[in-house]
Amino acid sequence: MLFGGDIVEEFLLQSSPAAYTDRFVLEVRERARKLDLTETRLNTSQLYPINTEPCLHHQDLLILTLVLSSPGNSSQREAVRNSWANQTSVHRVAVQTLFFLSSSPLGAELEMVREESVRYGDIVQFEGGVSRGDWERGHWEQVKMALRWVLLFCTQARFVVLSEDSVYLNLPALTSYLLGLRTHPDDLYLGRVIHRAAPERDPDKPHYLPYQVYPEKYLPDYCSGPAFLLSQDVVRKVYVAAEDVSLPLPSDVLIGLCARRAGVVATHSARFSGDRHIRYNPCCYNFLFSSAGMGAGMMGLAWRDLGAGTGRSCGMLETYYSLVVCKTMTYLDKLSFLNNEKSQG
């Protein structure tokens, strides 16, 4: 049943292809093709006061991972650096991981970020913050500024992963998947796809969407955060489509909305965990692309068990058994969490 669900998701529940005859879709794609950010480069020091620009050293970069983080999360960034982000070459191709931060109103915190940037050279900070009063709107601005940075400074990256600093990302597995694709994939928007989610119509609940603002019955299909992949052309298309998008929704849903406006179809992969933390098992993690909710200790354990980025030698039967175990335990963890919520309610 566990794997049957994945097979159904992977092959039977894929989004329908976009109709490129739609005039609005064609306009967005044409604007994306003609997008010119030359003038924006003139004031990038103001937009991105900390900007290491490491992509300048790469002629051909397969995966650029932008880890969205807040200035105060230095210990979590350190855990990511000491584990999966400690890779610049996987399967003989170049990969790069950067931390993308909002600004901080605290002088001491800002100084610590500057020192961290000097020490590691892997931080980009944009001018603007994630407001405590409107966190989701601030996070959406962070995502849009990250997309703009890619278009300004790292157009040679063939694929871009947007991730949170709580995610363990299996770059060897993801790289093998991308290298195994038969054709050079344009319009690739890859992750754990959420299909036919209903918009919230209760005004007393978060993410409330009134009919007059969003009259459709379902939200667009979208790749669940906190980790998903975009091909370089999709970064451009989503950025253009995002100009006037400001609905009170999480950033991953808004990315899906912008992708649909640009005629890009979300592609499902059950190897992304979405927002779920997958119960740890070495061979299971060796197969998956991502797992959310990873603390510093668990990141270090996974990194050591998976051969410090070289991967673990797991046979087919061992992998199958491990996936059954970790999926079953994750499912039981979810049931336990839901039961606790009901009892507290």
C-alpha cells in the first residue's frame, strides 16, 4: 500500500500539460524570454549588501542550492555546512550551495552574519526582512529576491534548488537523477506535488482566501516546500509571473501559482519528502532526495552514514526493506501527532 500510493502519485496523478494557446501564458513566457536585468545590476550592492558571487568561478554548474535562512540561525547553517552542503563536485559535475538571508534589524546579529560571510564565503544577504507581523509575506519577498539573484549572478546553473536550513538534501541521488534524464529538461519544476488542494474559505483561519480574490475551486498544483527544484528557464518564468502576486499564501503555493501562469507543469517525485520529516534509516535516506525537520545532530549522523557524500552501498532488497520501514514509521509518527493534537483540542 505504501509503495502503491507512490506509484499512483508518480504516474497517474501528474498535472495536465498547460495549454500554450492561452494568450496570458504566451505573454508571460515571451516576457521571460526577453527579460533584461542589466539596469538592476547597477544597484545590486544596495539590493544585496552581502554578495559573495561564487558562481563566477563556474563555467558549467549543474545544481545551485539556495538555502533560505534567517540571520539568527547560524547553528543550523553550520550543521548544513558540515554535512550535505560540504560538496562542490558530485559524480564529476559541479554543484554549489549558498545561504540566502534576509537582513536583520539587530546590529550585533548583522555583524555576526558579516563575520560568517568572511569566514565561509557562502552567504548572500538581501536588503529586506521577514517581518514578524507578516512572516509569510516577508518570506515570499525573500524567495523572489533569491530568484532575482539567480538571474543576475548565476545563469550558468542548469538547475536551482530552493531549500530551508532544516532540510537534509541528498545531492548525489538528485544529481544521478538529473544526469539520467534523456533530454535536456526545460520547464522542469520538480518536487512532492500537492494536487487539488482546496483554498481556505473560513475567514477565522490562516491562509483565508475569499471567493472574490480567488474564485477557483482548487489551488494550482504545487511542489511542497521546504525543498524543490526548478530548471533555469523556470526560474526566469516564475520570476516574471510573480511581479503582481501577493496572495496570503505560503511561498511554495505561490511558486505553484506563478508556474501555472507561466505554463509550467509541476512534476511529482515521491523521493522529495515535502514538509515531512522522514524517520531516519541509512538506506532510506540514500534513496530519498530530501527530508525536512532535520536538527544538527541528525544531519551529522546522516552525512557520516552516507559516506560523506559518496553514497552508501545498499542492495535492491535492502533499499526496498528500508523504504518500507522508514515510510511505515513516518506514517505512524504522523498518526501519533494527529492524535496528540486531537487530545489537546
